[in-house]
Amino acid sequence: MKLLDGKEVSAKIKRDIKEEAAAFTAEFGRRPHLVAILVGNDGGSETYVASKMRNCELVGFESTNIRYESDITEDALIAKIQEINKDETIDGLIVQLPLPKHIDPEKITEAIDYRKDVDGFHPINLGRMQRNLPCFIPATPYGILLMLEHYGIDTSGKKAVVVGRSNIVGSPMSILLARNTNPGNCTVTLTHSRTANLKEEVLAGDIVVAAIGKKNFVTADMVKDGAIVIDVGINREDSTETKSGFKLYGDVDFEEVSKKASWITPVPGGVGLMTIVGLLKNTLQAAKAEVYPR
């Protein structure tokens, strides 16, 4: 078993991004600029946004965190997004999910200018991704592709099984692995909670991407010998063993599955770190107008 080490890969890619960002700043007299909007006081969301902002500063980006109480109206939030859309000094905009129940996340996603949609969730970006056209790829699947690329893992002709069909990870991941690209060119099965014979489907996978949001859901008897296992899950549980007071678990039973896998991502230290890298690369591409020329 070899480790798909998100810490090692993300550090290397962030060094490259930092160099490119410095060159951009020297040429244009400003830093690439990412704005994150956070609504409410969800602990997980606050942690994620703080990490994104911290990583922006580490690679030489400007970052702005705009916070609202959970009672902000949908119209007021959309008005702010439209204001940011028009600001030429802002390259990327993310609105952290989940949002309060009175705000429709689809409306918010569609309100973001697709040319600043560095989360890659806008229908235009998702449609272009499906057609293998230049676009911003959702950050987590993008990070996974970068990891596979870094380790030189040949995915062509492999049977890939994605567990979970979310619009953020599972669905776009299945499309990306099937595209005529490298990494890609897989035969893909997208499974979910209603899949019949789920164990047998996953067992057929040369590549297994687990993104279902359930602790240790993928067990050793679901994974064939030599499979490449990518664990997207981040499940928090209270713990007296850690200083933070909680412990993170993936969607894969790492201890047992790692005995059978050829490659596997740890949790923490795997895909989560690569998600940040995907976001940073999208933001840099937005600043340089590489995907959508100005």
C-alpha cells in the first residue's frame, strides 16, 4: 500500500501557485483576490472558510471574508453577490454552504458570475465541464485529479466506482473520470443510497471514490485487492483523545481497507488539503483570465 499524501502534494502545488501569484502581482500591481461569504455561525463552515483565507495569504493572494448573520434575506445576499460580480478587483467568489433554510442555494449559485465561480458549481461551468471545455472544475474533484496526476497514476481503461452522487463531489467526479482526458478515460459507475447490490458494485472498482458522508462506510469486504481508494469523507466525532475535542474519520475504514489497497488517501491529510489547492488554482486561473479571456 502506498499513501496518496495530500500534505505532500498540496505543499508542492502551493509552492508553484505562490510563484505564479508573485509573477502576476509584479505584472499587474495587485494580488489575485478571493472573496468568501459566510452566512450564520456554523462551526464547520467557519473552520473551512478560515482555512481557505489562511491558505490564500500563504500563497500571496488577497482574501476577504464577508460575514452575515443567519437572518440576512435572500434578496440582500444576491444584491451583494451582484455588487461583487461587477468589481474588477475581485477574481473569485465563493458562498460557503450550507445556507440557512430560507435561502435557496441554487439561486445563490446561479447569481454568481460564472467567470468568478471558483467553486465550480455554476451550471455554465458544470455544463462546460461535461463537454470537456475550459471551465472552473469543482474544487474537490479538481484536487483529486491533481493528486492522481502528481503520482502518475494511469487511470485509462480502469473501472471507477464513485460512492455518492452529490453535485459537489460525486456527480462531477464521475463525469471527470469518464472524460477523454488524463486522468480520465475510465468506465464509471455512479452509486448511491438506492443502488442495488452496492457492495458488489464497489467490489468491481479498480478505483473507488467514497463521498457518501458516513463514517467508515466502505469496508474491506467491499474493496478488491490492489484497488486505488480515494476517501472524500470528513466525519467529525467528539473525542477525549485529541486537544481539539473531536476526531476526524473518513468514509473508508482506513485501517482495514489499507491492507488491500494499492493506493489510499488518509483522513485527515488527504483529499481535504487537495480541495483547498483546487480552489487556489481556480482563483489564480480566474485572475489570469486563462479560462474565460477578458
